[in-house]
Amino acid sequence: MNSQSVKPNILRNTPLKEHFDSNDYKGGIQNWAFDQTSDGILYIANNEGLLEFDGREWNKYEVPLATRLRALKVDSQDRIFVGGQGQIGYFTKTKNDLVFTSLLKYLPKNKQDIAETWKILELNGKIIFNTESELFVFENNNLKAMTLPGYMRYAFNIENKVFAQFYGKGLYEFINNEFIPIKGTEIGYDIIAILPTNKGYYCLTREGEMKLLDNKGYTPIDLKVNLGTVNAAIKLTSGEYVVGTQSNGIFIFNSNFTLKNHLTKKEGLSDRTVKSLYEDAFHNLWVGLNNGIDYLKINLPFSLINEEVGIEGTGYAAIRHDNEIYLGTNTGVFIQKKEKNNLDGYPFTIITGSEGQVYNFSEVENKLILNHDRGAFELKGKNLTQIQDIGSWKFMNTKIPNLVVGGDYRGISIFNKNNDNWSVVQRVEKLEEQSSRIMEFENDSTLWMTHVSKGAFRIEFNSNLTIQKNTQKFGKKDGLPSNIMIDVYSLNNNLVFTTEKGIYDFNSNTRTFSPNLHFKKWLGTGYVSTMVSNENNAIYYIQNKKFGNLVQKGFGTFENKTHIFKHINKFISDDLANITILDENNVLIGAKEGFINYTPNKKPFINENFHVLLRKVETQTSIDSINTYNPAYTDQIEITEKHSIKFHYAAPYFDGFEDLKYSYRLVPLDEQWSKWSSLGEKEFTHLPFGKYTLEIKAKNIYEIESNVSTFSFEVLTPWYFTNWAKMSYLILAIIFLFLIPIIQQKKYRKEKSIIYKNKDEEIKIKDKEINKLENEKLKTEINLKNDQLTTITMHLVKNNDFIQDVQNKIISSLDQTDSKKELKKIIKTIDSELSNNDSWDQFAYHFDQVHGNYLKKLSENNIKLSPREIKLAAFLRMNMSSKEISKMLNITSRGVELARYRLRKKLKLKRAQNLVEYLIDLDNS
């Protein structure tokens, strides 16, 4: 590695860029002017209207009556003045959106048909519109056309001075509302741009010529480069100049107007035609193209060396040798060589014969060795001489002159150089045909080789490197975390071993490994794929596909810089990571396409004071009803619990805008901030009523947090919780308290009435139950008495039958016995028995109990009835047959019929009346 300082020749490169086409910003292809408002929002004059970019979203605003915009200027009041074909006016921000105000109304009708507007300038509060042939000045809501000394093309505002060029008359300065000619400018140049310098003014013509304007007039300057037709030019904050051309891209010049870089289509620019240039607040360059917009990150200390400047393939190796820069990729070796007649840069071209996979460049014995997939080659200028036919990784000098160590696909060889001839004098043994890509000397006679999957090998030679004394293999058993992903690097003559779990040191006394605590503090325990150091002890490394820089701040103290390298991490190659320090101002990093050129001495401007803009607030009251507000012009938004509210926000931090992150919290609901997210919107639904404040902050690519932006809104109290509702509740409560005694008294009365009613019902029910029980008891008693009556009746019938039978037998035997007298006595006794009333009295008692004193009522109502007729009536009431009655009355059946007849007669029954039915009905009367 050679640490010579960079010579004046140019390392051809292109800046990092972002390209926006018309599909991205949804406008026309051409972009004519840029400017920013005080909050950082970018505005662009486009063919189809005014474009707006906040770092996250694009918006477009059409201008009435204007087919396209060509001019734009933001004044000190953040009014966005625009001009185009047939229209001039300005946009202002309002509660809902940008609103356009035309200035044509301030002109007489015969002046309102204006020509193309090419430029808009601001001078001490005045807005000057440079149209095709006139100059209009807008001040204090008054627009007037200036009287001009001739036909004017362009006006310029340079350091708060306005100049204008008039054909055939030269340059004039606008002083006190009139144009004063500048002496020495009478020659009619077509000036397209005027740029300030400490010597006066650089004036660029449309044809690409440069003139220095001072007190003596014009002085021609030879730029030594053919610019072609010039469309725009600006001076950057850095003091450099940028010139945009019609067909040759842009040229970047140093402060003394010497060429620094040239970018055109396919060489760092997306289009060769440049319409406008603008340096933003982050000192990066916006380029308005004929087709789209390029954002060139010229403020950053990074550039790309890739196919756009002639380098094809992935970058694997780089070196500066004999004041030539060689770059190796998977397609071959490319060289950048100075050519006298090429002032636009020094293109890279491939060296014939180097085609294929390049692994490394090695400087040994003051020779340049190309380590290639096809072997090792000595490289002289553009000539190659092969010295080994095995795939080669690396060559290293030894302490012995002309003796070189080389690592290849099969192991390690020791070469001897004799004049320009190379020969292998020894192969290192006991490496088991191991591919030897990573090698470093521990001392003059001890060599380390590490293998991606086999561990680390320590090879000891004798002092002359002619005898291999010992080879020892190291791995997990010796303190390393594993046997894989082990590399060895020399950092300022100290060996370190990178592993899959951090950086380790080797103790030669104990022959063991241990973690390097110094590096662990700064790099942790992740895998470092490559490391290099410079003369200032700064260490560059790639860890987990991310680039970093350890800068020494004191003895044993480092600052680990990683944030700025986020700009390039996405470009870094993950195959055989490599870093080459060409000199203190050029560090090359192997990229997926070519190389990344890092310029450490270039200190970028980093804005640490930025903020988040609340771009839009949307409230949704129904599915198809959305209200939109501009928070910057809205003090308070009120919604209900049923409404949703959605916030759109962005930080116009264009430096790394693609890596911006946002975090929010809703006070008082959230105590903690949300996780960082690239999403620039947040919606809240069904919030409980109350007052809220949304707090939002952003974090840029450098891990710097913005100031906190806030917006307050209120979820309205529901009607049932309003003061009127509460007052109503209070009144109702008072009324209720007043009515409680009345209501309770009424309730008491009602309950008392119900109790009484229930008691009455219960009494009635109980009475019914008692009556039922009494009836059932009475029925039971009647049934019992009926049973007893039936039993007595049957007993009477049986007794009568028995006695009559005995009587009949005695009567029949009277004629046959001598005891006739005695037998008659017995018969008389029996007759007496048959006519005994005791059994009848018992029958009558039970009969009346069953039939409700039936016999008593019958006797009282019919006093003429005899006892026998009463008995007959009772037996008929019981529905007894004539046979049964005859037995009961001890008469014949005929006698029964006669008795029935006499009874009917005494009861005075009609012939149609039934005796039995009458007697039964009598029981119910």
C-alpha cells in the first residue's frame, strides 16, 4: 500500500445521487427553477405547475391560465412567486392548502397579455418579474412595468445587486428604480449567468465563454474546456462553481475556475440537458433536467467509481503505483492514466490480458504484482508478465531481499526474484493444500495464515526462511470461539485476529488466544470482515456489512464514527470485503458495482437543528366525509369520540431523507415515545373525551434527533357530560329528592293497598279452602252416614226376613203340635218384635242427618201422614224397590202398591207427577 499524496490528476468519480422522474413527482418532464421556504419545503417550477417536496411526499399545484412555469422565487414572507406563459402571481399557505393569487389584476387590461416569464428576483422587498421583453416590479400590492433602455433578455440578482443585459447596449445595474449602464460592457455578449468572485464578477455567455467583469469592463478567461451551450450556473457555498449545459451535462469548477469534475448522461447524471441548478440548505445540489430531477449529494465526502466512469464489475482491489491508479474487479484491471488532450477527466480503461477475477494488488520488491484467478502477474503500466499459474491471493515482502512469500489456491510459496525473473524456491508444508488468502508476519521468521473454515496456522522458519521449523494449527481448543471465520490483520505493526465473536489477541508465551478488550469496547463481539489502519492510527473497518472508522482521540481512546457511513453501506460488497487507503484523502471501499471513494478530509455540513412539520390533519366524521386542515394555520381542532383524526408529518431533512425515522406520543395517554418508524402518518380512533397534545420528533441518518413538534386538539365532551347536561342532572336530582318522600308515600300506600288486597285474597282463598274442607268433611260424614244407613237398612231387612221366616215356620207347625197355645205366644212376641220402633228410630236418626231432617220436614208439612206412610216415603226416597219395601213394612207387594196410592193421595200429587221424583225434590227444597 502506497501512501503518496494525490497528484493533481483527477480520480474520476460521480457523486451519490437520487433521481426523480415525472412518475415520482407526477408532473411534467422539465424543471426550470428551485427555491425553499423558511420551513425547508422545496418548491420547483415545472412544466405542469408548482411542485412541492417535503422529503417524504410530492405534491403538485396547478396555476390558472399558465401552461407551464419557468420562474420561481420565495420571498422573505414565504410567499411563493411564480411566473410562466401568460401568468404571474404567488402562492400563500392557508388553513386548508396553498392558494394562488394572480397579479395580472394589478395591470391594465392592455398589459395583461404578458410574454414568457424567465426569472423572478427579490430586491429589498421588491419582487421583479423578468419576462421575455419587459420588467415588472411588485411592491406594496402594486405592480408596474418598468421603462427599459432597450430590449432586455435576462436580469440577475448578485449579492443584492440587480443587473440586466440589453441587446446592443451591454449590462446595466438597477439603482433607485432605474437602470444605470456599466462602463466597459457595451460589447453585446449574450450573458446567461453572472457569478460573484473576489476579483469582480464571472460572466458566462450562452455560447460557453467566460468573461471577468471588473471596474475596467470585460476580460476574457480561457476555461480550457468546451462547455457548449450554457443554460445555468451558480456559485456554491463551498466557493466552487457549477455550470449546467444544454447537451454536455454539468461542469464543477474549483473556486479559481479550474475543472474539478464533469458529469453527463451515464457519467453521474441522468440527462445531458440541464435546465436549472439549486444548492439547498444542506449544501447538496438539485439539478433540473430536461427529463426529471437529479439530487446530487455533493456535500458528502463520498463518491462512486463505477460503470458510469468506465469501471465494470464488483470492486476487489485498488492500488496507487508509480502515480497510476489501478482498480481490480471481477472483470479485470482498470487503469486511469493522464491524457494530455482530455481535459474533461481521465477515463478508466481495462488492461488487455487482465480480464477475469482480480483478487489483489501486491507491491513487492518495488514491483506491482497482480493476484488473479489465473495466477500471479507482474504489472508494468499496461503490460502483464505471468509468474505463477495457480490462482493467486497475495504476495508479501520478507526481510531478505528478493525473497517473497505468496499465498495461492493450494497454500504458500516462497519466490526468489532474480532480475526480472521469478521462481518458486520452496512450498510451505503441512498446510494440507489450504487456500492461503489472508497472511501476516508476526515477526521476521513467523508467518500467520488464516483460513475461512480450517482455523489459523502459525508457521515458524529459520532466520533465512529456508527451513520450515514448525507449523501449528490453532482453533477453538486454543481459546478462539470457533474454527471458522478467522482472519488476521496487521494494525500499525500489531496483529489482531477477527472472529465471528469479536477481535482476539494471541499470547506467544502461552500460545493461546483471548478477547481483545480494547476493541470489544468499541466494536463489541460482531464479526469484522476487514480492517486497515493509516499513519495517524485511524482504523477503517467493515463489520456486519457496515463501514466504520475508529479515530484516535488520545492514548487508548477512540471515537467510533459510523453514522455518516450509512450513506454508503447499501453499496458495500459482501464478497471479500476490502478497504484501500490510497492516501490521506482517498480511501477506496469495494462496492457491489466498482468502488466507493471516501474523502476523510472533506467535512460535510450537518444540520443538527431541525424539526418535524405537521403537513396535514384529516378528521373523518363518516365513511365518505373527510375534513383536511393545515396545522400551521389551524389553532385548534375539535372532534367527537366517534370521529377519527389522522396526522401526516415530515421532516424536510433532504440529507439522507430516505433514512429518516419518526417517533410520537399522545399526551396525556402515552408516557413513552413510540418505536422509531419511517412511516410519516398516524391515525387515532375512538379517543375518550379530553384535551390532547401530539408530540412528534424525527431522527436523521446521523442519529441526531430533531426538536419536538406539537399539535393540540380536543375530543369534545359528549352532550350527556356537558355543563348544560350536568345542570340538568342537578335540577333533576333536586326534583327527585323533593319527590322521593311523595313517591315513597305513594308507594307505601300502594304497597299497603296491595298487602290488604293480598290479605283479602288470602282470606278468600283460605275460606274457600275451609269450605272445601268442610264440604269434603261433610261429604265424608254423609257418605259415612249413608253407609251406616244402608247398613241399618240391610240389617232391618235381614232381621225382618229372619223373623218372618221363623214366624212362617211356626205358623205352619201350629196345626201339628199340641203346644199351640205356647207357639201363639211366641208368635205374638215376634209380632211385637217386628213392630218394635227402636230399629226405626235409629234409621230415622241417620236418615235425617243424611237428608237434612227430611222426615221431620215431611211430618211438619204433612201432618196427616201416618208413621207407616212416613216410613214408606223414606224408603221411596232411598229409591228402594217394592219388594224391599214390603219386607221393611212387613206387608205384601200388593200392600206396598196400596200404600203408595194412599201416600200420593195424601200428598195431593197429580197423576202426571212421579212420587219418587217428588220425594227427591222435596229433599232439595
